[in-house]
Amino acid sequence: AQQGRVREKAYGKQKIYFADQEQLPAASESELRGLDGEIAALSTKVQALQQSCRQMEAELKDLNSSMTTPEMAGEIKELRKDCASYAEKLERIKSAANHVTPEEKEKVCSEQKLYCKEWRRRKRMATELLEAILEGYPKSKKQFFEEVGIETDEDHNVTLPAAV
């Protein structure tokens, strides 16, 4: 600072030293425009490189998250093994001798229809009976069901099969 190469500024008890810019050569207007152009060109180049870097990082992330060739070969081998076991199971089912005959199937279907019809009939009778009781009952339907201990199909998420 005493030789004049750096300047000194005192701010309270602190002192700041910085280069003396008066000793530096002044740039002409054309040099400043040239430097501004160079800065703009370099800024554009930096943005292009950053964009390229982001694309490459995204591609790297995709590649890292995908399976490697040995892993894929193992997966294919496993899937082929599963496919073979399913094909074998299908052949066993096709060649099984204990198929259900159409008569047995018809019998089971008719029994199901009969039981569903009876279920509907009994549910309707019970509902009508409960409605008749509830006409003279002072409390709500829910309270009556709790006191008597009645469990409905809806309490157990049971629905009647659709009539066929």
C-alpha cells in the first residue's frame, strides 16, 4: 500500500486492501464490445454444455436403472422355466380323466338356482316380519337388530348371486 500497488480503505477498525485499478491499462470501447461478444459466446457454449450434461445424466440414470445383460438373461431363463411349468400344468388339465360331465354341471347349476330362490324367499319373509315388528317398536331398526342379535347379509358384505 505504501508503494502504491494496492489501495487501502479503513472501515472502522477493519482495513480492506484491493488492487489499484488506476495502474491497469484502460480498455477501449471496441475491446469492451469484443469482450462482451466473447462473454456471450462463452455463455451460450456453457448453456449448451449444461444441457448436454443434463441429457447424459438422464441417460445414465436410465441405464443404471435398467437390467444388465446377465440379469436379463437370468430373467428370460426364469420366465421360460415358468412357461414350461404352466404348459405342463395345462397338458395335465387337458388330459385329466375326471372332467365334469354336462349332466353334472347342469345338476349343480339347477341346485344353485334352487338354493338362491329359497334364499331370496326366506330373506323376503324375514324382512317383512321384521318390518311388521318395527312398526310398533319405539327405537331404530339398527338398535332393534343389536338388541335381538340379528346379523344381515349386508353386515357381512354378502350379496345374492344374480338370477340367471
